[in-house]
Amino acid sequence: MDMTPEEMTKLQKYMQDKFGNANILIRERSQAKDSAEVLMQGEFIGIIYKDDEDPEDVSYDFNMAILKIDLEPAA
């Protein structure tokens, strides 16, 4: 099932509150309607997938890849 604009708004508010960052934005994906992009200050940081296999137990999975190069200190 597609992720609705209302769900994206609720997820955005939840993540902003949870991480204490009002710069988190949830944006729909043009190629996949069952997920949304997560951006922080305009930078893509991950994807939220909707799991509605059981309509009585809908959940969302936030997936964020962290590259090793991002962990290394700036020279």
C-alpha cells in the first residue's frame, strides 16, 4: 500500500521530535510509493519503508547507510 501524505507528515514530526532536529524532512519517492526519502538539511540520509503486510500491525523501517569514509576525521 502507498504511503500517504498524512503518514509522511506524522513520520516527519515523529523523527523531528525523536532526534531533536527540526531540519528533518520526509519526501515522497517518485519510483516507489511504499517508501519515502529522509533528508536532513537538504541532504539525503535514508529511506523509510512501510510494512503493511498485516493491516492490523503497520510499521515503518528507517534504513540509513553510513559509509566508512564518512566516519573518518577530516584531514
